[in-house]
Amino acid sequence: MKVYKFGGASVKDAAGVRNVERIVRLSLNDQMVNDQMVNGLMVVVSAMGKTTNALERVVAFLDAGKEEEALAQWVDIIDFHVAIMKALGLQPGADVRLQGEIPYDPQRSYDENYDQIVSMGEILSTQIIAVYLLKQGLSVEWWNTPKLLRTDDTWREARVDDETSRNIIRAGWNRPNRPQIVVVQGFIGGTADGRRTTLGREGSDYTAALMGNYLDAESVTIWKDVPGILNADPRLEPNTVLIPSLRYQDAVELSYSGAQIIHPKTIRPLENKQIPLFVKPFGDPQAAGSCISAESEGPINVPVYIWRKNQILITMRAKDFAFVLEESLSEIFDIIHAHRLKVALIQSSAVTISVCVDNTRFVPEAIEALQAHFKVSYNDGLSLLTIRGTTPDILEAAKAGREILLTQTTRRTARLVVKE
């Protein structure tokens, strides 16, 4: 069997949904042997377009007590999906049930409300796509991922119970008379008592990898709005180059540095079973794209530029001039871990430690906790640029015209903390 994952950009409108049908049909044709379907296709889908961002605004409005603004945003989200359904010839409310009320409970924490509300994006998108494919004559079934992918209740970054999830998903997949295509939600899971959870950054890719691992997939393919894995974000760097193949280890290193194409946690389930991961352009399904596997056709022979935006650089100094590195490192990282900060870079000296972290809503509380033990200073409005395969000339060109707060270099990698 194969696993296909379609991101939000792939299904942002009716034309995108029709393109999903085209790609699915191509896959089914490839898997036909003697006019019989072999194993089938699991389709993992993200929320449509920018729906996740819009739902996050709903959560923020409700948390701030702005109920009218939240409701207006919710109506806009429903209207957006209704327009896509009508363009596809579907009947809102009949073919796809629309939820009128926002699943918000003021007694729940911000993060739990986030998961109950934001997860609605994937529920809607997959229902629309499953019904559309069914009406086009395909053999399709919609699965409710929160009932399949069992997680704990670490809201917004839920941890998956692999054994339970594997057993549930395999039982469903291996049952007699299963349809050729199964459509599931990416990014979300569910607790044992039925509450929806989300899996954190790039959670839909992670869902696809888990499904591939549990079902021993032939391959997993992620369909994106780029030709494959490029050596830079084409929106930020000119003259990008396609990287046709790379090893699992290369992919993890690139994503840890901030590359948005694949998250490190997506690679692990695939590497464990040596399942190749393809990244292909949804606009040109016959193109080769890029392949991540155990063996690469050769080393990455072009410099790779990775931007990690919205960073904050926090510097800590001991109040009594103690040797921070020797005496306070564990204390610092206990606080960082407790406040769920994502560390992108660490730099230390005898008396200071600096960390570059994603600038999330948890940062102010983390800084306050650090200030109880250390002298703390910080700079926000930063980006982290990582260059793999750098040379002195490349590094100097990258620095030109930019305000650089911190530089780290090794033999072949340079990292620059840059003022945006």
C-alpha cells in the first residue's frame, strides 16, 4: 500500500480538490494488477488553505473574551468551506455536516480549547474530499483519526501511543471488503476518553509517516507546492536548486536547522522500517521530485540555505559570576523544557549562555522564571540562517547588508542570528 499526504496549499480551493482526485486516480492505475487493486491507498489531508491560522484566531479571540470577533471569524471559515463545496457540486449540510457551534469551553485550558477548535479544519477538509471522491465513482471511506491515533493529553504536542494506534489502524485496514481509498485527517489524534488532540508542528506529515510505519507501506509521498526539496526557500533566496535524493540523516539535520519541508519526527517512523519518503509537486504528479531514503544517489553538492523565522535570542549570566556552563546548565534547560521552548541554537562562554528559541507565547513566562536565578537579556525580531556547505565567500555574501547578532561556524556549516 501507499500513503499520500496533501497539505493545505494542495487543497486550498475546488481546483486543488479536483487535482487530488487526478493524483489519486493515477496511483490507483499504477497499483492495478490483472484488473485487481493491490493493497490500496491511504490519503492524509491537512486543513484547507489557511484554515488553521483562521481557527487559531478564533481561539485567541475567545481567550481574550472577544466572542463577537470569534463568531465572525468562525462564520468566515464555514463560508470558505461552503464555497468550495458548492464549486465541487456538493450540498452543504447534506453531503457534509457543518458544525454551527464553536467547540469552546471556558473551563478548559487555552491549549485544550486550541486542540478542540483547531482540529476542526482537518475534520472539514477530509469530509469534503472523501465525499467528493465518492461522488466521482471512487471506492472511498472516511476515517475519523481521533478514534484511530491514540494519544495522551499533552495538548498541542500530543504523544502517540504507538502500540494501541497500530493495532486499531491495522484492524481497520485489514478488514474484509475495505474500500480502495481511505481518507484520514493529518495533524490530529485523540485521547482514550474521546477528546481531540493535535500533534504539533508539521503534524500532518507525521501522521502520514506513522500510517506508513503501522501498515508497512511501500512508500509515503508528500505532495507540495514546490518541485521537491530545494536548497533554499524560493521566496527568500533566488536561483534555488532541486535536491533529487538525500539520506534520512541529511533530512533530519536540515529540518532541525529549520527547513520547513520535513519535520525530524516525520523521518523516524520511516527510517525504522526503511520506507522511502517522496516529496513531489502536486501541480506535476509525473515529476520525479525528491526522495529521502537510507541511501542517496550522492552527497548534497550545493549550499543549502535554511531560514528559521520569528526567533528570540536569550542570554543568561549568573548573578554571582559563577561558571554558568559548569554549574547552571541543567537548571537552565529544566526551565526551558518546562516552558516548552524550542531551542534552535546554543552558545556558551565561561560566564554566559545564549539560546536562540522560537518566539512563542511561552517565552515571557520562561524569561520570568530564568530571571529568578540569572541576569537575563534578550533580543527579539530575529531570524536564524543556517548554511550547510558554506565557504568563506558564501558566508561573507550572506552577512553583507545584514545586522548579525551571533555567528557560529564549523567546517561546512555556518549559523547566523540575524536582525529581521
